[in-house]
Amino acid sequence: MEIQAIHGSGITACSAQAPAGGSLGSHLAKRLVQIGVKDVFSVPGDFNLALLDHLIAEPELNLIGCCNELNAGYAADGYARAKGVGACVVTFTVGGLSVLNAIAGAYSENLPVICIVGGPNSNDYGTNRILHHTIGLPDFSQELRCFQTVTCIQAVVNNLDDAHELIDTAISTALKESKPAYISISCNLPGLSHPTFAREPVPFFLAPKVSNQLGLEAAVDATAEFLNKAVKPVIVGGPKLRVAKAQQAFLEFANASGYPVAVMPSAKGLVPEHHPHFIGTYWGAVSSSFCGEIVESADAYVFVGPIFNDYSSVGYSLLIKKEKLISVQPNRVTICNGPSFGWVFMTEFLSALAKKLKKNSTAMENFRRIYVPPGVALTRGKDEPLRVNILFKHIQEMLSQETAVIAETGDSWFNCQKLRLPENCGYEFQMQYGSIGWSVGATLGYAQAARNKRVIACIGDGSFQVTAQDVSTMLRCGQNSIIFLINNGGYTIEVEIHDGPYNVIKNWDYTGLVNAIHNGEGKCWTAKVRTEDELTEAIATATGTHKDSLCFIEVLVHKDDTSKELLEWGSRVSNANS
Ligand code: TPP
């Protein structure tokens, strides 16, 4: 049999017996399956075609062709949110630079997305050749350099001897750090074999992280001493709960302490809202009713996995004092103005702390005493134009443990933030990076990973215009998500930060567009609604006769119909940025 063997940096043909191992391509395919990836999102190109052949040859792997690389990356992001890991495959540079924005988003949200790029022929490295799909210089490293800042590890696989080690190290680092990895595979290597490419790969072993015991004990003792003296302590869950995989330990801590529990806006979905001590979203001046007052008047607050950025701090206007703050990060605990304990892991810390705390039964009473439930029923006249708050009243009624909400950047952030999530109802958004268009790809990927849930996506018209094409892929995959396209004629969130003519967008016939994409293939149902009656009917159809179809409901609302929170937040963020 004629096989390829490595000679120095190049590969030449030689006659020999094939080594016992499998091929590089099948090794990578098996590794993906092994870590939980069953669907890979891709766009083909001549640098990755041979690799794609090997991926589709793996029976447990499903290759999903997307309309563009940005959406393939967002789909891998959405998939990783539901399954813990996601993957995409694109081609050299033209594909790589197109997917880059999605990978940066995944980095910001701590998602292990394995980004695989079909790279130059291994024989071309070290030559002065100019390749197509580059900017025309004899330099293959441009794409790699771009990925260096948005992935935790980069593996350039251009020889067989290192391939196994490079691939496995990249994948395990991504999983350990919960960040994206970049793997470039030379286009001529996927079919080649090597003894290290086991036909049945050896399982991964990721060593568990164990805290420094002395630091852990000291941190727990100091925190318990501080909290046990507090009269009105409160807990606030932050977005790093996800990367620390600490949701269960957080619950233990909440149950044992008895403290009121709030969630930062960027952590919605990570804190159980059905918990009896849940008091709402803490977001400074735009917190949910009574929640901001309770948090800011507390004499001790434990923030678990917070990120305080300009958006989550409402333009740096939070009334949080360091001397009352316990900050628990995935691997560090800081008590007020000091001390700080490193190499102390969140899960271990919270579980140990739960055992040392006196239960506080009065702190929650303070909230219950002042709380007045939102009681005024929303009324509307028949044929009156639909209002956004009525839309979200109906979306609230659709939520259950069998649904997941995907909230796009824009006013949807604020409207979805106010939804009260039932137990096990999924909730995803991209608040740190906030790249508009994310939700279309993320809906595709999430729905593919969580087939037991119906995704309800809330997408503004401006965002939808960025990535709309991959509704096509949702149809190809037979998905039944419900997309609410909120047509308010512009970039409303931007209007509230700083307005100008650039915030008005061209109106599209969105349902017409989706019908054109549908083109008679797959199950699709669309509706345009202008009144509450039309909305009620559309939801009944989407959840009834069309429960198995992709449902696209375009909701027409006034251009100035925004949440009150966006108005307040917009003025404060604008103030901080001017
Ligand atoms: N480009 C990208 C990729 N991401 C961004 N966040 C922006 C530009 C700036 N930006 C933030 S929100 C937004 C823009 C342009 C408008 C969103 O409009 P729309 O989706 O219609 O939501 P609305 O606020 O109207 O509900």
C-alpha cells in the first residue's frame, strides 16, 4: 500500500505497510464524539474538504453546513451552552477570519468551542509560496495571530508525529479552561495514519482542581465570621458561576444561609428563580422592584462569580461598598478590603462555607415585608397596536421546563431579563460581548443540542439583519424553535444611548424573507402580528398545530416602545461614555 511518511518538514510518498493507527481525521472525529460533540457546524472550503470527509465518516458525528462561518461559530457557541462543548470547522483565513468574531464571543462567555480550520498543505510550510485565501503575502501565520488573543490555546498541526499530542492538548486545555481552542489541520493530512491515532481513542482524564487546603480553611473561617455577624446579608450570583460549574454548591450555600438571593443581569439563567429566597435581578438603578434596595442596603453582600463591567454596573453607578463585599471568584476569595485567598475554588469554598453558617431567618423577612407584587393587569383596547410589555406577558406564559429563552442584544436584554424563569427553563444571552446577530446562530446550535427543549428566541430587527440566513439551517435540521422578531424599525437600544439618523434601519418584509428561505423545504410557519389578538392566535398556532415547525412571528411595535429599564440604563451608560 502506498502511504505518506514525514521527512523533515515535508511529506513525500513512500511504500510501506500502514501503521496500526487510524487516520488523523478519524482520530479528531472520535475525540469530538468522546467529549460530547455530536454535531459540528461547518462551511466547506478546499483546505478542509478532506477533513470533512473524515468527520462525516464517523457514524456518531453529524456535520451541519451553515450559510456562513460567523453563524457556524455562533451555533457552536449555542451548542456549547447546552452541552458543555461545541465545535465548528472552517477553511483557511477566509473562513478563519469570518468565524473570529464568534470565537471572541465564546471566549468572553467562557465557552469551550473547538474551532478547527483546514490549513495549508504541510509541504508548503517553510517555502516562500503565496497561497490563495491569504492577503497575498507568503505568510501563513496571519490567521493564527488573530486567533491568539481569542482562544486559550492554538495547535498548528502540520506533521503527523506531533498531531496526536497537539490535538489532545488543545482539546483538554479548552475543556479545563472553559475557553475556545484553535486547531489548524494541514489539508493533506486528514487521511494519513500514525500509530498514535488509536482506532478507539483513550478516554480523556481531566484532573479535578483541588484547593489549597490551608487557604480554603482560612477563607471559609474568615467569611463565616464576617457573615455570621451580619444582620442583613444577601447573596448575588454572577456570570462566572458557569465556568466554575458551581450552581449546585451555590444552592447549598443559599439553602444553608437563608439569605435573600439575587442574580446579576449577566448571570440570568444560572441562579434558580423558583428558589423561595429569590428576590430578582440586581442591576443597580435598573434592578427588579425592591431587589436593588435590598442589595444596596445590606450590611454584607456575597457576590459569587461577578463581572462588573460598564453595562452590568449601569455606567459604574452601583452603590456597592468594598468593605461589605465578599467576592467569590472561580479560584479566589476576597474578603472586603482584604485578605484575599488564591487557589481556593468556588465549589469547594461554597460547600464548606454552607456548613459553617448560622441560618439567618430575618434577612429574607426584610424583603418580604416591603415587597409589593406587580399587580396591575395590562389592559388594551381591541385593535389597539401591540405593545412590547404585552408581548412579554404572553412570552412569560409560554415558559416551562421544556423551553429555553435566547435573548438577543438590544431591548430584548431588558425585556427578557424581567421574565420569571420556571425551574429548568433554559436562558442564554451574550451580555459581555454583545455582538448583534449572535442569537440566530446560537438558536440553531442550542436547539440542536437540546432537542428536549423548544427554543424561544427574542430578536430585534437590527440584529436579525446581520445573520438571518441561518434560519435556513434550522429548517434543514428540522428544528421547531419559535422566533419572535421584534420589528421596531431601528436600533432602539442605541437610540437610548445616543440617537442619530444611523439608528434607523431599512424595513424588511421579514416573514416574506423567511418564506423565501423556506422555499417549500422543511416545516416552517410564519405570521405578522400587530395586535394582541393576532399575537394570541399566532402563539396558539405555534404551540398547537405547528408545534413541530420552525415558527417565525414578526411582531410590529412602535419605534419608541421600549422597556423602562432601557431608558434608565441608556441614560446612565451614555453619561459614563460621554
Ligand atoms: N455591531 C455588532 C456586531 N454588535 C453590536 N453590538 C453593534 C454593532 C452595536 N449595536 C448594539 S445594539 C445594536 C447595535 C447596532 C442595535 C440592535 O438593534 P435591534 O436588534 O433592532 O434591537 P432593539 O434595541 O431595537 O430591540
